[in-house]
Amino acid sequence: MTFSRPVEDEVDRLVAAWRQERPDLDVTPLEVLSRVSRLSRHLERERRAAFASHDMESWEFDVLTALRRAGEPYELSPGALLRATLVTSGTMTNRIDRLAAGGLVTRRPDPEDRRGVLVRLTPAGMHRVDAAFADLLRRERELLAGLDQHEQKALAALLRTLLIPFDASDAAAP
């Protein structure tokens, strides 16, 4: 697959400057990773805007989507939420408390573990996270509008290949 380069971007200018100033270094990684980094900033800006338009913060979205993805009855243990969101138990307790105070989740005793609880998405939580998710997907489609479906699939495959070793090492970490 060949891609045309119709215009020069900021990364092209940055790479050219480094090649001029440090011809002894191979700055090729910047051509990919600086673009990934810049795209990440744009994506984060769009994510924050999507969540804010639904009166939600990123951490709320993370917890609520973990519950939503769990399927009926949309509940998980706090431990499962920890694994899904990669935060500490103290942080998760605080987040569950805040979401419960906002009427977005409820807690109930775990019938299989007398010491445990289950966190369940409320109808209000489901409504809010579904709306925020739909808005986020709309914004993400706009970010990808410069690529056709084939190019998006190719980019996804390349990024997957790049990320697999990192995901594997994260999974193996204690």
C-alpha cells in the first residue's frame, strides 16, 4: 500500500530540523511516534469534550463503560473494576463512592461472598454512559475521516502489531 504525502506537517518540519542539526542520528522513529503522540493529544482533547458534554470525567467513563461492557446485569466486583481500570483499591473505592452519590451506580452484597460487594450500573448511569460513548465514537470517526475504511483497517493492524508486546508485558507484570 502506498500513501501519498500531499502536504508537509509539523512532524516533517521537526524531523527535517533534527536531520539538519543531528545528521549522526537516525530520527526515523519520530516520523511515526511523534505523529502518534500528536494524534493522542487530539484524541484526548476530543475525549474530554465528549465526556464534558455529558457531565462526565474520564475516570467516570472508564468505570461506567467497564460495567456496561460486562453485560446484563451490568455489575462487577470492585476487584474486577480495578483490573479493568488499572487503579488502586483506594482510588476505586473513592470512585465508586462518588458514582453512587451521583446515582450512576449502586452497591449490593455479593451473594457468593459475604464479605464482598457488587457494583451495578443504574439506569441513569447506563443512559449517561451510552450517550457519552455514542458522542465519543462520532468524534473519533471525525478524527479518522482522512482515511478510508481500508486505510483505517491497515492502520489498526499496524498499531496492533506495535502494541502487542507492550500489552503482553503489562499482562505479565505483577
